[in-house]
Amino acid sequence: MTEKASETNILLSLSVAIKNGRQAKGFSPDAFARLCKTDKAAISRIEAGKSNITLQTLNSLATVLGIPVAGLLLPERKTL
């Protein structure tokens, strides 16, 4: 697997985990954006896997979702 393909897979996996978490909490994209102190367009880009987000943003998303950052990065694994 190339570096570019690996990066794309990570972004897509992260985007799915964030979108699933948001939907599980019942947040609309707009409400989720407000809680995360960002805008709806940013959430849309993140959930589409088109945004390479910062650790600070990742932490904010995870906090609002009530899950550890590792739960977003490794959604198929159980986290402590």
C-alpha cells in the first residue's frame, strides 16, 4: 500500500467514525458544529474525509461525542 493510499484509508476511517458517532448521539451536522465550536462546512469536509484535521480538532470532536480520541482513530478496537 502506498503512503497516499494509507493516508486516504486513515482519513476515510476517521470520517466514518466521526459521522457514526455524531449520528449515534442524534446531533445534526449544524448542532454538532456548534458544540465543537466550528462551522457546518468544516464538519461536512471532515465527515467526507476531505480534511486533514488537527489533534486539537480531533480532541474537540471526541470530547463532544463523549469518547476517547483512540475510539475515533481505532473504532474497530475496544479502548480503555
